[in-house]
Amino acid sequence: MRKINITQILIAAVLLLSVSSCEKFLDVKPKGKDILENIDHYNGLLNNIMLLNLQNFRTLESGGTLILGAAGAPLIMSDDVFTTPQYFGSKAPYEINAYKWSDKIYEENEDPNEWGAMYVPIYVYNLAINGVMNCTGATDTRKREVQAEARINRAFNYLLLVNQFAKPYNSATAAQDPGVPLVTKADITAKDFTRGTVKEIYDFIVKEIEESIPDLPAQAKVRVRLGRSAAWFILGRTYFYMGDYTKAITALNNSEIAVASLPFKVELYDYNTLMNSAPPAGWYNPAQPNRGASGHPTMFDSYEVIYMRQLSIVMNYFYSNIFVKDAVMNKFGTSDLRRRLFSNKDYMMGSTTLPGYQRCSPGGVNWGASLPDLYLMRAECKARTNDLTGAKADVETLRKKRMPEADAIVSVTTKDAMIRFILEERIREFAGTGLRWFDMRRLSLEGTYNNIDNTRTYGTETFTLQNKRLTMKIPAKVLLLNPNMSDNE
């Protein structure tokens, strides 16, 4: 993959993104550096490997990359995990604050990873969106392809941002609820950003995706580049978070259709085979249960990944610092082979019994588009729109690949029971990945299906999650640099 040095120069100067100071650049070609001129340059922007990982980073003038930290607060704040001071006490203060559901997570001198990990790529995508149609060396069709991919990537980052730093989507209040700053120009001199509304952000996301899909190539070439299958998935997830289940089903159906034509394999893994044999034939070595599914491929190579945007969890299990709650582990049936993803022994030696089970493989979890999430989102949407037969089919399609077929059958027969079952299935499938945070937010608006566990302990302290803390406050450093920006409650 080609990387071009101008991205390294420009990213280092972004104000809102990595929240560093602004500099002005002359309109001349820097000695020894590339500038954005032709289609290969703009396509190269989207090949930057740092865009694939959900982490805050700065690129240095020397060409090196400084990784400031993973955007892991949603994982830490999710109600499916717990920890203790013995195993978490050496973590950074902002991570401990996140675990305690504190009002203030970051101090003014700290770079907020969850903010920077989204806005740094947005700056890169804006570079492509703003400039690619004027570049050389390509047809207008090819230029529109690159621009469309960048627009949808930008929209996806806004979907993650608004689901951390703004209230959950509520059609009755979205037009008044503060959203996040909507930045659409790659302007390193811009400053003093303000926030749009939640409705404006969601409207922007939907419009960007719907307008861009026709310009995308029919097929993505690799899992780390975005094509129509991923675009429809992201649109489906957007409607899912909005509670528009009919539109979500349509988008997810279109994603599934587009998946079928991808040039790389996308299918559910059958745990009945893979979790019952050791590497290299399978994933699970019973002689090393502390390594979990050690043979699991990376997210780059996982057949279940439609489009990869990865959160690394290597340090979590390598240092044994966060665990899945017993109440969650108890949701797995005895024949559910997903249990083998977790271990209550230390990862390296397997000699220390941990206070709980940790997800110990693979080294990353995908927050992008995946086949399991497609089936479970669509199953819930179908259940909520009274298609119980369709909901049952989707959830069983997944479960039959996770346990013996006889145990995978869903026997519930009412709408209410089906929705509850699927919500439990989402907890099982995504335990310890951070995706639970996004479910907690949308379910917090419901009386019937709100299944949030809002208490946790840390040593002798007990903490209660207030609904307002399902929305993270705007990071202190961002407010310091943008004095006219309002904060969350």
C-alpha cells in the first residue's frame, strides 16, 4: 500500500483532530515530499493503515507515528465487563475514570483518544473529498469512486462520534439535542468549532451514504476498503440506532446481497469444527485454554469481516486487566462454543486464576461491518416489525455456527420474547468487544427492553451509571481550545 508523506505533515497539524496547535502551510511543494496531485495520491490517502485502527495518533515530521492510545472507553464503560484495582490500578487515570463512569474522563492536558481517533481520519477523508475531483490521472468515474468511499468513511466516523459525545437518538428531541462539530473542510486554520444537533448529524450521515452508494464500485477489493456491501451495512446500522427498523432491514438486505458478489470470502465461521480442534487445523487447543481461540485469524483475514475498523484488545488480555461479568458468562449455554473465546487464567502462563473471564483472542475486535452483526441487527429489526419467522431464521443462522444445531434452535414464539432473546444473543456474541456500549445507549430510551446493568464496583467503591453518562462529556482539552463549544450535562 502506498503512503504519501503529505498526509503525515498535515495530520500532525490538525486542531480539532489530535487537538494540537495549528500551523499554516505555503502552497508550494515541500522539498522531498509528495503533494496531492493525482489519483494515486488520493487513493493512497485511503490506504493509510492508521485509518484501520480505532486509535488516536499523531504523525511526526520525521515520518514516524506516535500512537496516543486506543479509543477504548466504550469497552471500559460497557456494562458487560468489570475489573478490580489489583488488575486495573496501573492503567492511565482517564481509563480508571471511564470505568467509574465519571463525569470528567480527561484532564485539559490530556489528548482524548475517543475524540482524536475519529477526527484525525475525518481530516484525511476531507482531504480526499475536497480535492479528488480536481486531481489528474483518472476519469471522473474513478474520482467519484474515491470521493464516495471517503464520504461514507467520514459518515461512519460521525456515527461513532455522535454515539459517544451526544445523547442517544430520540426523534422527539434530536432537533434540539447537541451533537458533535460537523467538519467538512480540510482547513488546518479553522478554529473555535461549535456543535450541530443530533438530528443534523444523523441527517448528514444518511445523506452522505445514500448519495455516495451509486458512485462506489460494486465490489470492494479487500476488507479494509469500503464498497457497497459495507456502505449499506453502515446505513442499516444508522437506521438501527435511530429506531427506524423498516429502513434498517432494507439497507441490511442490500448489504447481504452486495456481500454475495465480493471477490473475497465472507461467511460465518463454524465453531462446531474450529473450536473443537487445535491449530493449525482449528482454533482451540485444550492444552492451552488460557490462550482461548489462539488460531483465530486476524481481523484483516477474518471471513466474518465485511469491512474492518478494528479496536485492539491485545493489552487487555496480555495484562489481564478487564473481565466479562459472571452474569454475562452465565448467559452462555454449556454447549455454546463461544465460551472458548474466554479464559479465567492469565494469558501467558495459564497459572494464575483471574477474578473473572477475559476475552483472550483474537487480538482485535471489529467495529466495522461484520456478518454476525448484520444477522443480529436484522433479526432484531424483524422481530420489532412483527416478522418473527424472519427473526428466528436470522438468529438461528448465527447460532448454528456457534453450537450444535440441536441447541441452536430458538423456541420462543412471541414478539416480546423474541426481542429479548435477540438482545441476549447480542450480549453473548459481542461480550467484551465494546459494542455493548452502543446497545446500552439505544436501549436506555426504552422502558420495556432496557436491560442495562447500571451498577459496578471498584475495590470497596460502588458506582451507579446515570443515564446522562451514557453520553460522554466533551473532552476538557477540546473545550479549552474551543471556548464557544457547549458541553454535555
